[in-house]
Amino acid sequence: MSDVQAIVSQEDQDTKQCHGPCGLTKPVGEFYPRQGRNLTTGNTCRACVCDRKKQIRRDRPYEVINRIYGIDFNSLWVAQQGLCRVCGVAMLPKGYDANSAVVDHNHKCCPGKKSCGKCVRGLIHRKCNLLIGFAEDNIELLEQAIKYLASCKESLT
């Protein structure tokens, strides 16, 4: 085998055709590693995988939520009448707005990306979820924050 043939052969090994919608030949580094198999990479490039995940989240958001949290989003929504469990104000059923509904669960029970479903506390606004999350579920910290806000309010009157 000549040097030129060896270089071409090496380049063929470093690229792979995507079996996803793009169908492009791309460097192997643009494919996710295959987990639990002898193959080094999957057959669909990272860009196609990301596009597919975005499409699923956009087209079927409740399916994704139900799978991740082990709940029935619609039943929870109806039970709460579309109101936030923290502040009691109406929520948007989907989207990424501060007033959109998110699933609140106890991270000490299920710290990963999936939930057992038993630790789900309810649906709350995204902004309320951030409040609880930054406080790290620390009730004493939240009580101190309430006292602080109350004292500031009194000093203004």
C-alpha cells in the first residue's frame, strides 16, 4: 500500500456518514459515543440527535415530562386547577416563561435526571422553582428571607 493510499484509508476511518436527516459524512468526533456496545460511536450525528430531542420536547412536552418524572402531567394540572402550589397564581401549561409550569420534586430523593415519581411535590411556576432551588429547600433560609423583607417593608412605612 502506498503512502497516499494509507492517508486516504486513515481519513475514511476518521469520518462517518450520519444515518439521521442530514445524511452528511462527518468526523467521528461529531457522533456521540455508543454506550454499552462494542461500536465506538452511534450512527446519528450530534446535531441530528439534538434536533430530534428539541422536536420531541416541542411537539410532545408532556410525554417527556411524564417519562422523566413518572407522573401524569395532565392529571396533576387538573388536580391543581392550573395554579402554582407555591403562590397560588395561574400558570402557563408549557413554555419557558417565568410563569410556565415546571415539576417540583425533592432532589434529595432523586438527584439525577429522572425521578421515581414519589418525590414529586407538584407543579409550580418556573420562577417559584428557582426561588426554592436557590434556597436549596432550606426552610430556615426562606424564613429569614421573609423576616428580612418584612423588616424592610416596615422601615419604608
